[in-house]
Amino acid sequence: HQIISSTSLSLSMLAKKYGAKTFDLGIAKDNETSINNLIDKTSGSDLVVTIGGASVGDHDLVKSTLAKKGLKIHFWKIAMRPGKPLMFGSLNGVPIISLPGNPVSSIVCSILFLSNAIHSMMARTDQCIEKKIGYLSRELKQNDSRKDYLRSKIIKCEEGKSLIEPFMKQDSSMISTLAKADCLAIRPPNATAAKIGEQIEFIPI
């Protein structure tokens, strides 16, 4: 009988980690008036982040509502998993990142995109996302046309190499799997089947 809104808390902590100050606008109802009322409260913000409502469902009204206010869409939908419905645009000169509603998708997209946005706006020159090379501890099937970011566990072996173990279940609604992960293993689009011991690129989280 409850819907637990944990995603905004997670994203707020991530944004603060990247150097931003945040304030939570609250939850909008599935109608234009409610969305507009919250967007009107963002005056003075350097960046606006929305969660959910940017896909193609009947109640996904963020894109259409903001378009009526003058939103300029720079891109919408990306070939990655999780996080395909990600949208980026600007409204009255203020950048807007519209994240997917699934909690894992929104957090993974924040690690990849929100971090870079804040880094760029702060004119930081240090490396935002650290990528490393590890070795698979289990086989992976051939990938399709989308780039995968697999929630995974890092296992250190005696030689000092990082063994990467992607979790079997990668559903974008399973926040428990993300909580157990300490890295994202990267699978390029159309990657061939991978065997145990093969190299794989990963992002520590």
C-alpha cells in the first residue's frame, strides 16, 4: 500500500559527492499542472534533475509538459542498458536532465551523466569517471546493440588483478543488486560472448 521514494535521496547524495548543493522539489502528480508548479520553483537553479515521466507511457508527461514551456531537447533516448529513456535539454538556458523512473536506471545514469554535467559546470579538470581493466569470473553471453553497464562485484585475487563478477540478475528495478555492487562492468554494443578470464572494462562505484 506504499510507494517508497528512495531514488531522490540517492541522487541527492550523489550530487553532493560531485560537489553540488541540492534541494528536493518533492513528488509531482501525473498531470501538467503539478509538473509546472514544481518546475516553477526551480528559479535560480543551475541544473534541474527530474526522475521518471520522460518515457513514452500514458503518464510520462515530463517531456511534453516542458516542451510547452520552451524546452529545447538536445538528446532523448540512448543506446545503453539500464537507462534508455534518458533525456537532456535546456529550459530558459538552464540545463535539465530527465532520468528514467526505474531506480537502478536513474542511479546508473547519474553516475555516468550527472557527474559529468556537474564537473563541466564547475569547470573541473580532474577525471570524473575512473575506468579500470579487470578479468571476468564468469562467462557472458553475446550483447545486443545497446551498451551494457552490468552491476558487478570486485574480487581481488593473489596476483593483484581485479576479478569482476557481474550479477546474474540485472533488472533495472532491483535496487538490492545495485546496493551489493561495487562496480559497473562495461559491455560494448554487439560484444561477442566472453569467457572466464577475459578482460573487461569497469567503473568502480
